[in-house]
Amino acid sequence: MKTIVKFLFYQLVCPLLLFFKMDKLMRKRSNHRHLIIMYHGVSNKKNFSINGRHLPADEFEQHLRYYKNNFDIVSLDEICKTNGCTRARHCISLTFDDGYSNNIQNAVPLLLKYQIPATFFVSSIGLIDKEYLHPSDQIDLIAHAGPADVNINGAAFSRKNKKLLNKDFDAYQYINSLTFDEFKKTLLVLKRQFPFNDLVATIDPEVYKVVTSETVIDLASNRLFSVGSHSHDHVNLTQLSEPELSDQLAGSKNLLESALYSPVKAIAFPYGYFNTQVVKLSQQHGYEYLVAGGSVESEWKGLVLPRIGILNMAGYAFNMLSISRGFKKFGF
């Protein structure tokens, strides 16, 4: 019953609300005129069998047409300098997390078609490890291609609704709760238990492949696009000691800048997790723009920029309404 209600809301109610221009009314209810939007992958097909982080390209193009008709779309650099973005219409900036290769194949041609700027946040380990999987993708692939029951460091997880669940938490939460040393050891154990080639043997590469050093250079060479850091290992930064955190922040920045021959100004915190130490060291290591993965508490206003995320499986109408409503909660 719940599934039917959600389907009707996404596919019937939201399109009607958009048709009757509720999006414009929602935007009028906010004093904020700047909004950063967060995407992940843009796939050629509806690749939801593994995870929901990839938006189909045809729907992404719908988004771009809507943006062109309703907003001024500016670079992250411009929108971060809010005093300089004094335009007649609301301003938005597009960002993409995780550095999926499918963004190069599917999102970039559409961004070029509509001449829309964007920033791509990349975990720099992908530039040096050709078998790199994001931790969340590794868990999703094990849940999809592995056995029904999986043991992780003595904790038993069972497959349910395409997730690995324990009676107390899911596998994502567990991985993100580990210290950095435990995190690295656990991912290594899982990689040995579920070898890369076996895990991805029947899986479409576009749901897990990330950019290489060559493709990220091509990406940054276009005036419309910029590349930011997503840390080195895509780890929960709040779980790290100060030296470990410095290595993640400085190591990622140095590796990306060496590849791109240009400064990396922005960092998006993996999973949206940050604290005082993360903010302080990010600034110390030369990041000008610190970007969250959702809303930001009042104590961080002016230091960390909020973003609204796209809900990939909810449909075009819901997302455009969500963005319009989001100016109030995620705007600045």
C-alpha cells in the first residue's frame, strides 16, 4: 500500500502541482536566491538494480531544460561569492559527487549542449587505483552479487531489499562508524573475500566505474567545468585523527592539482559528515569552499555551504518541486 501511495504521489500528484506552477509559488516563499544542487551519476539506462545514485540521462536533460527556463546557472566559484551573484533570477550551481565515469559519457555532452557549468567532486584514490570502488558501491555490489549472508568483522549481515542489514544497523552505517585503520582493513578483507573481477563480472560498468587521471584532466580543461576534492579515500572524515585527516585533505588536493596543473578550491565532504576539526583543517589546507551534502546548522553558516540532493528514483516533477521548495531550507 505504501509503495502504491508513493507511486501515485510521484507520478500523478507532483506532475499536477508542477503543471499548476506550484514551483514558482514555492520559490517566492523563500528569501534565499542561491542554491547548490547535488547529483551523483548520470546513466545511459535506468540502473537502479544496484543503487539509486544514477539518474537516467533523458531525465537529466529534462532537468537542464527546466533550469535554463527558470534560473541563472552559474559556476560554483560564482555562487560561492554570493555578493557577486546579483542576478535578476534565482541562481543555481550544479555539482556531481563521487567522480563516476558515466558523468563524462552522459552528463558532460548534455552540459555542453546547453552550455551549463558544473563542478565534479572526485575521490583522488580513483586516479591511482584502477580497481577502486567507492565503499558504498562495494557494499551494494556485494549485496547484489554476493551470498545471502555476509560476515563483516564478526558482525552478521543479511541481504534484504538489496541492502546488507544487521539487527542493529546496515552495512553503510557500520563502515562509516569505523576508525580509519579499521575502515581500510575492512575494505581490504572484503576485497579479498569478494574479488573485484568476480564482483563486477555481470554488472554494467557504468554503475561503479570512476574517472581516471586522463579523463579528469580532459574534464578540467573545459572552461565550463571544475574539479573539486571528495577526500582521498571517500571516508567519514569525522572518524579520523588529526594526522589522518590532514593526509586525506592535503593528499587529495595535491594529487588532483598535480594531475590538473590548476588549483583545487573546493571540497565536498564524503557522506556530508563534518565537524569543527574537519572545517578547521580544510581551511588550513587551502580549500576556499567547503560543501556539505545537505542542510547546514546555523553555527556553520558562512563556513560550510549547503546543497540539495536529487532523489533519482522520484521522477522529474518531484525533483523540480523539491528544488523550488529547497531554496528555503538549502538556499543562501
